[in-house]
Amino acid sequence: MTASTTAEPQAPAPRQRRLRTEIPGPVSRELQQRRVDAVAAGVSSVLPVYVTSASGGLLTDADGNVLIDFGSGIAVTNVGHSAPAVVDRVRKQACWFTHTCFMVTPYEGYVEVCEALAELTPGDHAKKSVLFNSGAEAVENAVKIARVATGRQAVVVFDHAYHGRTNLTMGMTAKSVPYKHGFGPFAPEVYRVPGSYPFRDGLSGPEAAALAIDRIEKQIGGDQVAAVVLEPIQGEGGFIEPARGFLPAIAAWCRDNGVVFVADEVQTGFCRTGSWFASSDEDVVPDLIATAKGIAGGLPLSAVTGRAELLDAVGPGGLGGTYGGNPIACAAALGSIETMKTEDLASSAKRIEGVVLPRLRALASETGVIGDVRGRGAMLAAEFVKPGTTEPDADLTKRVAAACHRAGVVVLTCGTYGNVVRLLPPLSLSNDLLDEGLSVLEHAVRTEARA
């Protein structure tokens, strides 16, 4: 009997963490060997446990182990792994039809998603949207729209940014390994300036913005810039929350100089940070907003939403793609948005923040190995440093994450220096599982800090 035939979902769904084998177990290891033989080595996995079912913030693997999920598939399953409204709408749509291509024969679901995005995204101006498959596609198309609308070419991005893996978005991404190394040359007319990293630069938001703006004006010229693209909280770069005042100052400069302000909310969007979109925290209204990840409960969908006149600047046929706004993905998005509204998941994110941040701060004070605790909602992080310094400690970060994995808690790392543990639990995660997962993390930090 092969590994795949032994891996059947548990019924009923488990309600607590449970370890039956070491992590990964024998069935997962067998599947891993098959993967090595068949899957490109360039595709990596954080934790090679092979999932057979997931529900309620718990992952069940092929060996029957049940793990607490603090990663949400990198901020995707905000509504949980199999939210009833998502599953119901997907089932119905799959029975009706799976694909026609919106550019050939359209369908209502695409229009409904665009209407919902116009309602939910910041600002009360007239908005339109276009749908794609991934966050990188959304960001790249936001740049295309900005270039056509302004007649300019330059794109400004920031230190520690991550925007995707296409050629243009690799060029916009800051970190070389593993995202960019060996893949160049990259698209031209992309310029990088300093952002706001309070733990490391010590600047106020307005001070950091002034530094960035000065660099733009001196090295590029404001009248040459089509778009400034910015993550309201930087994701892969280290969950860096800019100092207050930074985003409004950058947005105001864009407005004064005819530059399109693009918010990359691929990771921050859809209630993840305690509001529908992170830009809203300081009442910033982007001209364009790129979304993906949490939009569709796990199905591939992304969008560019923004000022109607910007979206309409591109002529017919200039935007689109064969699978963009696939009907099943649109159905999932409508179910996901319905769930976020009915379960008030923005408030759930704030509940998670209220539990996690005090415990991480106490852990930082106790151990001396966490230099900064930061984030909003259920997008939270601890940055690990050598005690008494701000020197990044990537080795300790890896050991802490590995200890959590062995104990059955999925955590992710990130950061330019590889020294940040990030927490991205499903917004529907229960307090009991949140408490248990945090206890595992606390134990891992205390143990590894003494090692």
C-alpha cells in the first residue's frame, strides 16, 4: 500500500494538537522521497509534513499528527482552511461550470467580486477592479496601469520590500537570496529608497518619509515617477510596521506630484491586521491597491482595485489573462468575504493581537533575545538578536522555528536578515489553540536561548 492510499482525512475533525509520530513521520517521509524524485528542487517547503485535512486552525498530516497552524499558508486562510460559505459556493460553482474565460464569455461572479472590492477598499471615490491569479500579477499590473495613466516609467520601491517572483516584481523585491539570485537581468526603471524600520533606523515616520522623498527627488525626479509601491506592513522583509506618519507623508507627496500611490496589500489585506485593509489604520487612501492571498479562502485570485479613471486609462485588451477571475475562485472570494463580514474577523484579528503581543513582550523581557515585538491584528512578529545588541540572530531564529515544528506548531520565519519569527494564525483560531501554540513557542524560545 502506498503512502497516498493510507492518508485519509480524520473524521470528525480534531480539536487539539496531537502527535502520534515524530515530525515528520514515516508516511510524510515516504511522500517526501517521492517529491524529491518528481518535484523541482527550487520549490521548497517550510515543514515537509503532508497534509490530508485541515479545519479550525489545525492541520492533520498523513501520519495522523495534528498540528496548530500559525502560518495560514502565508496569510491565505484568514477565514480558516475550509470555511462553510467558501466550500458551499465552490461546490455549487463547480457543478455549474469551471471556466469560460471572462475575456471570452463573462459571468456574474467576476462582476460581484469587483463590486465587493469597490465597497470594501479604502476611499469613497468611484472604483473599478481587474482580477488576476497571484499577488505578483496584481502588483505588476498595478505598475502597468500607473505607467499608462501617467505617461511616466519610473517605479519607486523600498528597502526590505517583497513584491513577487515575476521578472518585474523580482526587480522590485529587495532580498536577493532566494528570490532574485541568478535570475537577472531585471526590468529597468525600478528605484529603491529607504523605508521606515523603527527598530533599526530610530526615525519618526515623518523623518523617514522625508529621507525617502529627498532620495526620490534628487536621484529620480518626482516628475519621472509613475508609481510608488509600498506594503503598509512589510511582509517577507520582516513584518516591519512603519512608524506612524510615514505612510500619510508618502501618500501626500504622491498626490502633490501626480504619482500613483500603490498599496501592496497582498499579505495585509482582508482583516489580517484588524481592519479590512492595513492602509486604513492611518486613513490612507491608495490610488491603487493590490490584493491576493486572503481574498479567496485558499483559491488563486488577486485583484487591482482603484480609481476608476486610472483603471480605465488602459485600452480594451490591455489587461487580463486566461484564468484571471476564474469562476470558482470568484465563488470562493464571495464566500470568504461573506465569512469575514458575518464572523467579524477584523475584530477576531484584534482579539489575537490582544493575546499575543503582551506574551511576546513579556518573553522578550525575560529572555533578552528578542529585540523587537511588532505587528497589528494577526500579523505579528518577534525579531531575534544577540543579547544586549541589535545584531540579528538568524541561527537562534531557525532553532526556535524547528523546535516549534517538532512540537507540532507551524510557525514561519522571514526578514532581510532571516531573524524574524512571524505569526499568521487563521483569524478564526480559538483562544484555546492560540494559548497552546503560544506556550509551545515560549518554551522553544526559553530552551533555545539557553542552548
